[in-house]
Amino acid sequence: MLLQRVVTAVVLLALLLPSLWVTTPWPFALLTLLLVAAAAWEWSRLNGVANVAALGPGALLGLAGLWAVYTGSVTKVATTVWWGATVAWLAVGSAALYGGPSAWQRWPAVARLALGLLALWLAWLALAKARAVGVNFLLSVLCLVWAADIGAYAAGRAFGKRKLAPTISPGKSWEGVAGGAVSVLLLAALWVLAIDRVWPVDSASLYTMWVERFGWAGVVPLALWLVGLSVVGDLFESLVKRAAGAKDSSRLLPGHGGVLDRIDALLPVLPVAMALATL
């Protein structure tokens, strides 16, 4: 299992890293679009669409992404779209987590399918737009989610006692959330004080943008808000899998499960980070 995880991670990095550092942002946008289309297929299957039929929503999302790249509209997304996504995640995410897996199954099937596809579409648009802003900016957002996840795992293993959402994801704890928050605040300080100052970068990080506009007092609540949303994204996918009786979203990534299992926390964070970058 560990060997599979390592090999899969190496292959993905070998594909994504070169596309990330080329001059134009479109190779990265197209590669990530392929992953998001695969996630749309997984989402459809988790919400009752048959295997073959589930290819339809994935293909639809892929075609929409190709159209956005071809027309250049990926870089022209209105600020209101990011804020609309923020409001939607706060409303729908809260309602879904409050109801739990059993209530999720009672939502109309069309609504469940549409909500997932919309979340994936907006996350991909935000990913492509963040890459257009700059590699440093994009990495600062991605690393926020990864730092929150690693910090939560380590703190949860060491100190976890109080369950965060036992009916959705029994392994998560409030201590883990606190560990993830501390990790992200340390990451923000490292990025502002070291990376953005010492190394030549193509754009300011999200954290430096916040420091320049609001000072360190503004960085803390904004970073913690994104940490909270990363937890919401993780729990939301766990809820859908539990409602479907599935352990993983698929087996597309050997040793890792499915694409959704790897990007769930990014779904709310990416569009909300783009919204917060416009403050």
C-alpha cells in the first residue's frame, strides 16, 4: 500500500510540476481539468448514477473547462462569482453537515448531483485563476490546505480526544482542528517572512497580500477561516461517502483512493481564497 501511494504521488508530481512552471498557465489548467472531470465521475457514482452514465457529467465538466480555456474566460471570472461560492458553501455546507448522512440521501438526486458538479467547476475555475495570478500565490493556497491536513493528522493522533463529527468522520477531533490551525499560522509566518522576502517569486502569496492590506491582525482570522472551510470540505465528502456506503470515492489513484479523496478540502478553499484575495 505504501509503495502504491509513493508511486502514484511521484507520477502525479511528474505530470503536474512541469506544467506548473511553464510560462503559460494553460497546460496546468488542462491537466487539472482532467482530474476534476474524473472527480465529477466519482461524485456522480457516489450519488446514485450508474458507472457508464456517470461518464456524462465528467465529460460535460471537461467540455465546459475546454470552452473556458479556449475563450479565455477562465481569467475573467467576476469577483461576485467567488463571493457567491463563499455564501453557497456556508449555506449548503452547514445544512448538509447539520443533517448528516441520512438527511443527505433525502435531498433530491438532481440537486445532489448539480451541487457537486458546481462545486468542482468553481474549484477548478479558482485553481486556473490562481495559477494565472502566479505560481507563488497558487502554492500558498494549496499549501494552506496541506498544512492544515498534516497538522490535524499529527495533533489528532497525539492529543485527539473530543470527536469533531462522530457520525460523519469518527477519526477527526477538535484537537486535530487546533493542530491544523497552528500549522497554517506557522506556514503563513514562514511564507511572509522568508519565502516572499528571500526567494525571487512571480507574485505575492495570499498571506503577504493580507499582511500588506490588513496587517498581521487580519491574517489570523482570515487564515483560520480557510482552515475551517478545509475541514468543511473534508467532512462534506466524508458525509457523501458514508451516505453511499463507500470507503473511497473510487480506485483511480492506487494507494490514495479517488481524486475526490485528495481534493475534497480544496473544493471550498480555492474559490473562497480567491474571494478573500479581492478584499
